Amino acid sequence: MFIDDVKIRVQAGNGGNGIVAFRREKYVPKGGPAGGDGGRGGSIIFVGDSGLTTLLDLKYRMKIKAENGENGMPKNMFGAAASDVYVKVPIGSVVHDLEKGIVIADITKHGEEVVIAKGGRGGRGNSSFATPRVPAPEICEKGEPGEAKFIRVELKVLADVGLVGFPSVGKSTLISVVSACKPKIAEYHFTTLAPNLGVAKAKDGRSFVIADLPGLIEGASQGAGLGFEFLRHIERTRVIVHIIDMARIDGRDPYNDYLTINNELETYNPKLMLRPQIVVANKMDMPGAKENLEEFKKKLPDLEVIPISAYTNDNLDILLYKIADLLDTIEITDFDSPVTDEVVEYKFTPPVEKFTVKLASDGVYEVSGPRVKKYFDSTDLENEEQVRLLAKRLRDLGVDDKLRELGVKDGDTVRIFDYEFEFFD
């Protein structure tokens, strides 16, 4: 089963907690702090695997979760780090963070590793807080939570050449005779429901990967027919081979077919029109094909057309040489960012605020922000010493000054996430 689009949740492991402990050994006076740090939580890592061609392994997994790191132990023993979870995905997989609306990975090489969700850092034990001024602290940290994400994995087939055209124009027949790929071939539309890959080889020894992609129809760029199920895969190809049924077996006009398919490609992604396109007139062994080709060339006199018959293997060597010659001169990166001007554009990226303070609807000021959350998650609120450390960290961050600036007074309530605290000035 060919699966090229899945949604799944990933949860990295939490870091282990640090602990408060002291040395209590015979003949060791004033043993001092001995609380070890917690171990790192496991991360979720995707690995490109050229042996996979579908996302079937991910289709029925609701969630991928890594283990938590172990807590720290006495005698300055650190907790063990959790093992990372490695998930093999096909080459060409694109990973989207659905909550943030961004692409977080584009895996294009065998063995390429990308951290999708990072494990939490382990909390520090009280040994890490010892100073000459405070030689026996009773402070430790909780481990940081691991990243949790709701992701979409989209597979875009990696091929050098993509065959496009209306259904039943002979794409599957062509790939079956120029490679070892044996797709399903039948006399009805949409026989091909998933991309088929094959390795084609010219007689001079040059080889390339060719993809037989599901047939297009008018409106495909808007979702008609197989729509987006096909169009996402053509974005990875370096050369487009546009196959036209010159025998008009289905009664369609070859000229209109040519315009319609190109319009669908341009509507879906204008960059597709930057790729070199080889126009192939197929089924030239059929009655009337030569006359139709002459009419086609009259309407497009400057367009080079290669006449072939995939059924009788006629003129296929010329087509393969033409494809190989084009592939020798271009790379896929040539079409990613077309240069229209030798101008470098610099954009200002504002720094992320360490914290924010806003007035809630109930009249209580709320404090939030990435740095505040980091400090808050590492604090055991049942430990008075750790709460004092949290207060000091927020004060050093500038939270107290901001609250005073907004008019918060001694004894007022301040909310940090779901917890409420009394403000002391």
C-alpha cells in the first residue's frame, strides 16, 4: 500500500529530576552535598532510508514517545540518559509542525538524521548549586519536559524525471519498456494510483530514475481527480516529460491537452514551469497519429516534439538520450530560488521576548514567556528553597520591575501559568 501523507504525535522524554542529598559516611566529617543530576530525556529522531518507499509504517501509529531520563541519585551519581527513538522514513519526506505551521525537516539523503522532538535536559542536583558562600544548598531542579508536537509527514517522491499527461496516454507503458518497473497497465483511466519508480538507462551507459505519476485531468490543481495526490511529487523532479496521445484515442485534441496540463502545473506551482520539459508524441503507430502531429506542430511551430511509440519501442533511444543530456546540465537546486535580480535582501528579525506581562479579564496580571516557563518547569513548588530560587530568577529577569511599572503593589496577586502568587515588594 502506497501511503504518502500521515499525521502523528511525537513526545520526547522528560529530563530526570535532580535530588537533594548529603554525604553520610563514617570518618567523613562535613560530607557536604551529594545530590546527582537527572539524565536527559530521549529525543525523537527521523532517519532517511532509501529502502523505504511509503509511509505505511507511520500510518497506524497514533503516537511516538521516548522514555524519560532517570532521576539523580545520592553520592553524586547522575541519572542515566534515556535512549533516543530513531524512526526510519523514506527519502523525500517533509515534516511539518502543524501547530506552528512551519516545515521542521526535509529529508533528502540516505542516513540523514533530523531531531524532530528534543528530549528535556536533566535537572541539577544540589551538588551543582554548592558555592563557597552556600556550601550545603538544599536546592535542586526538576528535569525539563521533552518537546511534544503534532506533525504531518508528507512524502514527495525523489526522481530525476517525472512523466506527466492525461490518463491513458501511455506513461505506464513507457516506463515498463525503458526500465524494470512493471506498473499496472489497462484500458481504463487512472490505472496508476500511486507513483511508480524505475531506473532507465541510455545505450551510452547513463542512467536516471524515472517516475510514472498518476494521470492529470483539468482542475487537478484544485483537487480534481487525483489532484494534489499527484502534484506534490512532480516538485522533486529535474526534468518533466510531457506525454501526449497523438492518436486521439479518447477523442481529445492534443493541442488542448498540452495547454491544459501545463496550466494545471503552473496553477499548482509556477516554479514547475522553470523545469525543462520534453514533449513526447506517443502512439505514433496508430492510424491518424502522423496527421495529428502535423496539425499540432502548426499550432506550436517553435516547440520541439519527439515522436515515439511506447508499444512498438519506436524512437525510444532518442528520447532517453535527450533526457540524459538535459540531466547532465541541471540540478534541482537550479529551480528552488530563481534569481531575478542581483539584490541581497536583509530582513530584520525581532528578538524573542524573554517574558510578557498582561492583564487578564479578572484583573490579575499574568506572567508568561519561554524563559519563565523554563524556570517554572524546573521548580518543585512544594520545596520552599526552590520557590525562593524561582523568585530570584524572575527578579533577575526583570519581572518584578515590570510588575511595579504596571502598578502592581505589595500583596497583589500575580498569576504564572496556572499558579497564583502574592507579590512582595
